[in-house]
Amino acid sequence: TIENSMDITAGIGLQANLGKALVYGGPLFAWTKADVAYVITNGPVTLNVSNNYNQKNLFGRFAGIRFPLIDRVQLEVEGQYRSEFSAGASFLYAF
């Protein structure tokens, strides 16, 4: 189980138009904390394990690009680097 989970992320970015695309990026602050507990059972042996998770690096950076695809639909791809690199993509529909 995960208890007392908190995740705060804030960033300040600069953006610029590159043709029809919008590129952006900048520094970010990220604070993550969680208490994790789980049980491992193997036959008659049961092991209770608990641990605290804290983000190693509080500061990082992010960058992304937003492409218009068709009328009112856009694709956004963004990456973040804190302790490790992560990336994601999403489709945006404006209505």
C-alpha cells in the first residue's frame, strides 16, 4: 500500500513559436514523498516491509513541443529530467 503520498511540481518556462509548433522549456522544482508498505509471503514465512520514498533531486528541467495536427487537435510531447529522464505524449482537443 502507498500512504501519505505527496507530489508537488512547479516550473517556469520560456516558449517560442517554431513554424506552426510551439516549443517550451525551463527549470522545475519537484518534491515527492510517500510511505510504502507491503507483505511478502512464502509458505509459512511472512515478511512485512515498509519504506519511505523521497525524491533525490529537488530541481530539474523540462522541455516540450506542441504540434497542431488537424483543426482543434494538437499533439504534445514533453520530457523531464530530475534524478532520471522521463517523457510523455498527449493529444489535446480544444472544444
